[in-house]
Amino acid sequence: MPSEPEESNFKDKVRIPAYPTYEVGGVVWAYLGPLDKKPAPPLFAWTQVPPEQRAMSKVWQQCNWLQALEGGIDTAHTAFLHSGRPPLLRAADRAAGRPERDLSLSPTVEVVPTDYGFCYGGIREIADTSTRDVRAYHWIMPFHSFLAYGENGGNGGHMWVPMDDENTMGYNRSALFKDPPEEASLGAPRWQGGQQEAEAPRVTDGPDAALWLRDARLPVGNGNEFGVDVDVTRNFRSTRNADNRYLIDRELQRTQTYSGIPGTNTQDRAIQESMGGIADRTLERLGTTDRAIIHARRALLKAVRTVQDGGEPPGVAPTYYKVRGYQATLPTNVNWFEAMRAKLYDRGARVEIAP
Ligand SMILES: [Fe+2]
């Protein structure tokens, strides 16, 4: 204390309070609750892979925390917002280079409640086959999503931390699981920062290529690259944001992509933020694919009451340590959760499935 005399004992009586922190997985985690309730460290499976097999970015979202969370839980929008063509372009415009599988645009969503939140499957029938694509996500309460990119061990997901009622910091992570390590996947991690073209189908040039498919050749990235998509000097503000209308390209939107906005997570932000800082829920209509979101809302309300009554909410006990996302093609007649269970939970996981 420079204004105090040297012999003053003022410095011995004043303490600067600080929250306990824990550093793992490239993140500084802070615990803001009562000390006697401090949970086990956040040793998610993705934090335990070598640093070169994981990546992390963050970006300021200008919307309410629940809006961002629900957008992340939802799976149905993927086929439209992220990989869809303009609404009036025909399905027959699928061209060479596009994955062979013709996935249904209306997934069945099945929720498996667990002691940490839920696991849920976005199930898409594959036309002209007796198989279906199952994208299994986890929601670890209250603010983590886990998803997979196919069967090669590539995982991703988000964490959302409220800044205030109308602003949220979104953390975007990716990880590559090699299990067992000697059977390392050939796939590269899907880095959240950077221009990612690894999954883009190869499309030949020429007048016969469907216009919307040409987008696949664009370096669309995930929309989270520091210095490009995210202005780190302005508290991780998205460079495409509501103020500049996400620099939407209407011509691109008319002829090639559903949104006219490049970058997967930029597309997410545009949709979640343009609902308003706090969306008017009285205007919404929930459909069958909103099953997981309905479940999440009920679980959050129940958890609030549990905490108010002095109890422990879900997601505190470290049963989530071994959780992974997974996506697979399965025969139509099998139980997806049982079939994928060994992939959804790392070895040694003890997860209670809620009744
Ligand atoms: Fe999305």
C-alpha cells in the first residue's frame, strides 16, 4: 500500500479475495460457489489427451446463456444451417463428390437421462438402406455439450459461461481420442480455430456442379479462428456480428448455402443472437426434434429447486469424467445407446442411467 507509512501494519490486515482455480486442458477453471461445496476438479476425458490432440478457442456471444446452450444441444439444425442448400434448390442437385448417403432432414431425437445430465441420439434414416446415422451427444449439466465427428475419435463441443443476462462467453473445444492408443486414428483433430477443409467433399469445377455444392470448396472454417473470426483485442468479439449483420452474402445465400455466412459457429451465433438478447419464449413453438431441449429445461428447473433446498445438483459428481461423443452408422433395428455405449464412455466409466 504505497500511501501507508513504511511501519504501518495495514498490509498485514488486508487480503485480496480470489476464487479457487484449476488449470487443465488449456483452460483456467474458476469455482465461484461456497467452498464447502467445491466439486472435484473438472477432469473431463478431453482434458487428458496430449495437448497436440486438442484445441480450444473462445468467443463472445451476444445473447442469453440459455439461448446459446439450447442452440448447442439442438442437432436438427445441422443439416440446414451448416450443410444445407438454399431452400428452393432441389435435392436432385446432389452431385458427384457429395457423400453417398442420403440422410433424412428430420431426425428422431431420443434422450437417455443420466446422473450428469443426458446422452441423446439424433437419429437420421438413410434412404434406400436398412441403416441409420446416429449422432450421440452428451449434455453435462449445466453448461457442457459433447459431440463427435464420425467414428475416428474426433470430438468437439462447447462450454457456455454467462457474462450477464444478454452476453455469454462460448468456449469451443476439440479433441482427438486414440483408443487404444496403438490403434491411432488417421484423422486429424478438427481444430476449432483455423480454416478446416478436411471434411469438405471434393467437388469438380464445371457448369454441371450444383451451385450449392461449390460452397464445400470454400475455406469455411468453424468461425472461431483468433485474429480472423475472433477479435482477441476486443474481449473475443466475433468479427462477424449483429452490428455488421454477420457480413451476410445474399448472393451466396441465394445460390449456394443456406445462411450466406461462412463458418459453422458463426452461423450458430447469427441464429442464436438474432433471436434477441433474451428471446421471447412466449412466441416459440416446440417441435418433435426439440425433445432434448425440453428435457434440458425441465432438468435445469429441477436442479435450481434442488440447490435451493440445499441439495446437490446433477453434474457435480465426477461421473462425467469419461464421457465422449460418438457418431456411427447402425442397423435400423439395434438400440443405438447400447450399441454405442462402449464408445460413449471411456473405459472404467461408472454412469448411472436415470430411471
Ligand atoms: Fe450448430
